[in-house]
Amino acid sequence: MRVYGWNAGTGGCGWYRVREPLRGMSLLNIDTAWGAALDEEIVSSYDTILVHILWQEAESEAWEILAREGAHKLVFDIDDDVWQYDSSTENAKHYTPERLARVERNIRISSLVTTPSETLAQRIYERGLHDKIWILPNYVPESVLSLPRQLPDSFTVGYQGAPQHKIDLELINEELYKFLVKSQDAKLRFYGPGEIKAPGWPTDRLEFFPWESDVMRYYSSLAMHVGIAPLTRIPFNDAKSAIRAVEYSALGIPAIYSNRDPYRSWVIDGVNGFIVPDDEPREWSRRLSRFYRMPGLVKKMSDKARDMAKEWTTEKNAGGFVRAYESV
């Protein structure tokens, strides 16, 4: 089997769903490569082609040609519920009816669909788009486990996420403000979502960092004592993966999570982080205050989180991708 990842993405999606799985497969002696081009030489050199949420018109035409010729295994990977974006986000505007129709057509003619989310797999099946769907979680390189913990001088609560997840941060704005009022030297640090505007917040204790497209540099840049991972109860979030929890844990960052499917299977409440039910929003500020007052708890959970993340490395799980591709 020779696998080519046809994807130009350099950010998180391209990394977790194309480049990192292919790196893992190469460790098992599978010939892999990835890139933005798909030409005759590549088509003749690789028997399996992987794409990630293919929606572009010209590229979709090429995908249809490959499907008609029937000489390749075509693997369609998808990690976002593109049918359920919140209407206020840019992604919702991006996926026009025409583009969604192309996504659905490309899924139907593929040999295999892969996704990190059980919920998303079920939705694809229920839509009648495909019946060969493998759930392949996101994993981190083993080397991330040995990166040194980055701890700022002042107690820092961190958050990392794309701009479309600002709606999730709004869920706990009031509790974050309460925590800052109680903890006079604590800071909030945001990676990726852009500036957060909350009236009355002490702006001198808010720090913002742009999204880092290079994933290994991104791992090294995250500096915080504890993390937060709020998720609003909307259909789009139900199909999210647990990657934020995996990243936090691999870096030894204990965190507080919303009580959502992506996190319930990963977080053991009080062991490697805290889970906050929807009906107890005050627990966000209370748990943050507990971390703030108890540095020993931070250290204990940090060690446990990193230990659990050993099971979620690419090196340990690459065989799952090989088995999925060989199943068709």
C-alpha cells in the first residue's frame, strides 16, 4: 500500500488528519507522502489517495475521475460537522449549498470515510452518505510528552482555539470575570481566538497570542498553569473530537472541561482535570480558584494527565490507520 495525502493545509486539520497519520503509517513501513498537487506521476505512484473535507470544484472533478476509473482507494476524512456550523461563524458562510453538495458527492463516491468523532460518523451514516466509516481519533507525536512545561511567573489560565469558538468562551465569561476579581495576580491567556471583548475585565491581565500555524511550534508556545475547554450545547460541538484534552494532557496541563461527549471519554473528573455540568456554571470560577490556591493539585493533575496521554500518541496508534485503509 502506498498512500498520498492530497492536502495543502499547514494548520491543525492538515496536521492531525493528514500529515500526522501518514507519518505514523510510515513508521510501519507504509510508503506515504503528502502535498498540494495531484498530477499523473503521483496518481501512477500511489494506490491510495487521502483528502480532508474536499469541497473545491476543480479538485472535486478530479476526485470523480479517480472514482470512475476505480484504480485507487479513495479515503475521505472529515472532522467537522460542516452541516451544523453556527450561523454567526465564517465557516457557516463558507459552506454554501453548492459546496456542501460537493462534499456530500465526494463522500458518496469515496472508498472509505474516516473521522475522529463517533457522533459525526453516525450523522454521516444516517444521512445515507456512506456505510464504511472508521473512527480514527486525533493523536499527538510521542515527542510532545517530553516537552518542558511552560509556566509563566504569574498564575495563568490559558485557552487555545480558533475564532469560531468564541461562542464557547461566552459561555463562561461571567465566571472568568469572577475568578479574576478574586485572584488579583492571575492572568488569562488566549491563543488563537483573537481579542476577547468583555466589559469591565482588567485588560492588563489579559494576554492574546495569534494562531500558530506550525503545530510543533504551537505545542512549544503554550504557556499556562491550567487550561479551560468550554463547549456550548449546540449540534456542531456534539461532533467535536477530544483533541483539546489530548493536547492539554500531553503537555501536562490540567484543565477544566464542559460536560460534553468529546471530553467525557477522556477526562476523569478530579484526576486529570475537572468536568463542569451545564447546570453548575459557578463551578468554573470555583475550580479555577481551587487550582489557584493549591499548586500541589496542579502538579499532581499535571503528572497524571501526561501519564494518561501516553496512550494517545501517533506511535502507539498508527496501526489503526493502516487497518482502516486495508479494510477496503
